[in-house]
Amino acid sequence: MESTTQPKKHSMLPLLVVLFLISYGLLALLVVEQNTTISAQRSLIQQIMGDSLELTALKGKINVQHGLHPKGQPPQANPQENKGSVKQRKLVPLKPPTDAADTPDSRRTPISI
């Protein structure tokens, strides 16, 4: 006697479809959670920047009240005196201009693998 039953084709297909839908649902949930986390971090950074600006302004006011320069140094009477002469400044030698013949042409650069 011959068997009339045929083997099932696509027996794993419904399970794979369910797993596929579950995985995409989890992925969508992850994207939403990341969006809320990024938004919360952005608002925290903006609050911290506002607090930092307020703190800097308060420090500047305190320094002005104590008679200090905003950088922590007393203001100078004559700023023209401290510019320095040519002897006091460190002179840096200038680089010579590059010659056009020294620059390689990128169109003629051989490319080899």
C-alpha cells in the first residue's frame, strides 16, 4: 500500500511570519524609545547651557563688583604700553611659496589595486 499523504510544504512559514512581525514591532518600539531619550537629553543640554550662561554672567558681575577684570586679572591702565616692541615679539620665519611643478596632478596619479 502506498501512502497518500504528502509532506507539508511551508510548515515553518507561519512561525517565521509571526517572528518577523514581533521583531519589527520590537524594532519600532526601540526607535520610539530612542527618540524620547534623545529629546530628553536635548532638553537637559539646553537647560545646562542656560544655567552655564547664567553662572558665567554671575561670575562676571561678582568680578566687576570686586574690581577684577573678567579674566581674573586687574584691568590695565594703558593697553598701548603692553603691545610690545618688535624685539619683544617672537618672529616666525615665513614659509617659501610652493612651486607649481612640485604639486602633483591628481588626474595623472596612477591607481593600482
